[in-house]
Amino acid sequence: MKPLFRYLSAGCSLLLCAQLSFAQGVKMPAPSPGQTIHQDFALSFVEVNYSRPAIKGRKVMGDLVPFDKVWRTGANGATVITFGDDVKFGGTEVKAGKYGLLTIPGKSEWTVILTKSLDVTSPAAYKPENDVVRVKVKPTSLPYAVENFMITFDDIESSSANLLLIWEKTMVSVPLTAEVDSKVVAQLDAAMKGDKKPYFQAASYYYETNRDLKQALVWVEEAVKENPTAFWIATLKARIQAKSGDKKAAKATAEKAIELAKTAKNDDYVVINQKIIASL
């Protein structure tokens, strides 16, 4: 009987090993798939790593996600947000770097937290002493249900954006701002002292930010001299002249830009300059 027992034992061991080997090779879809969202912002970026649980017929707010308790703001691992540059998060200054993103949902108010801890996955693991920022925000009710938890960005402008947390019929928004103007002006000042001067970029920035339009016109004219067939530069010149109140010059420049755009077979800029002329 002993040889048979050894044979059966060996057979069972081989079968178990085969089953384990097969199980280890199986790849299943994640019930709460991970997502990395990278958003260019200001002069740098913001990135969020999180997982996206689904409603799956359940009640979420106040049940699956309890009110008045720390939530990891996602599923699986901790949610981590990275700022490539210094920002203001909900009005509070935050240095560039990685932070844990936590929330305390409530019926009428949420607390959004940035923490030094990058591994908080449960209320028990949360340490208030590691808080960097706590922001109070009001939730917004949506007219429709969003199945998978979502973190995204909206209302993105040159120095501001909103971080959105959305799930079920609830949306929470946290404003982000960054200092851009002084940094760009410093870069332009430094570049203008170099051999290759960024005339077009400097004129564009002065035009967009309502700075000295006379200086912007000087720069855009230098840019035209460097590249006289560039219809986009002529378009900027027409815009600067129009904003300065010189309608006659703006019309003449826009007509020239239309000729250049037609030669380059760029219909978009033909239309843009036609609209400039119509607005005069």
C-alpha cells in the first residue's frame, strides 16, 4: 500500500501544482480599473492616479461611501495627486510634489484633504497630523447618474482650473490656481536679451494679457520682417491693431493675411481674418 500511497500523493501534488500554475497565469478584468489622468496646467502639469469603482446597482453616497468618514476617494490603493509646480489648492498654497487625495463626504458639505501620506486606504490609516490642506466644498447634484467614479479637470485656463470628483449624481469641485504671469514675463525679458528674440511669442503674450499694445506691435512687426509669408503672424498683427483702435491698419493687415493664407491653402485663417475685418 505504501508505494500506491506515494504514487497517489505524488499525483495529487502534481495536480495541485498544475492548478496553482494555471491560476497564477489567469488575468481577470479589474472590477475597479485604475486610471492615470495627466493634465497640462499653467507652466507644468497635474497628475492623478486612482481607481474607478462602479455603482453596479448600489446606493453610493451615504451607503457604499459613508458620510462623515474618511474616504480614499477611489478604490483599491490610495489615490495620489502630483503637482509639477507650486499651486494653490482651494486657495491654499501647496508646494510641487506628491500628495494623498482624501475626502470626507457629507450630505451638504465635503472636506477635501491633501495629505503627506501616500498609502491611506481606510479611515483607520488616516493621520490628521499629516494633513497639508483641508478644503470645505459644497457638492452639486447632477441630473443623471455617472456609473464609474471619475476624477477630471474642467474650466482650464492659463492659470486656473477646477479639479472635479464625480460619482453617482454628485459632483465636487476644487479650484486650482498657479502663478504664471510673473514667470512668463521674466522668461520673455531674459529671452529678449539673447541672440534669437521671441518676437512672436512676446507679442502674443502682451496681446492676450492686455499689456502694452504699442510694444506688442513693435515686436510683431519684427516677427513679420523675419517671416513675411507667415499668415499667422500677420493675423496677430491685425488683432493687435484692432485692439489698439487702428481699424484702417487692422483691415489692411487682415486683407494681407488672407492673401497669405490663401497662398498657403489654409482656409481656417482665411475665415479668421474675414471675421477680424467684419468686427471692425
